[in-house]
Amino acid sequence: MTLRTSIVQARTFAKVTDSPVKKKAFLDYARAMRRLTEPSDPRTLIWCPCKAPAYFQDLNKSLAPGPAKNLVKKMLTKL
């Protein structure tokens, strides 16, 4: 799990979520993270929006303190 692949994963979650607030949060996250990193394609995508909180919590645990971790924390507060 990398920051680059989290951008694509967030866009996928935005497509399948049922909440407009969560959709906006996913898209805002992808836009902001894209500014920090170059995007790439993940090997597999998770299509169930119910797994989004766990995905981003795992990503948060693997990051060092900095702007990327702050973006992930902001995303988690909206989920």
C-alpha cells in the first residue's frame, strides 16, 4: 500500500459510495495527495466502500509524520 496507489483507490471508493459527503471527501483526498505524489495504478482495487476506513487506517499506520499523514488523518475524520 503506497500513497500513489491510495489516490486511485480513493477515486474508486468515490465511484461506489452512497454518500455525497464521503464522495467529496474521497475526491478531495485524491486531488490533494496527487499534488504530493505522482499517481500510479494499484495491482488490485477494492470495490466495497465499507472497507475504506480500514484501508485508510492501515495507510495511516504505515506513514511517517508529515503532510501525507495529515491528509490521511483528515480523510479518516470524514469517514
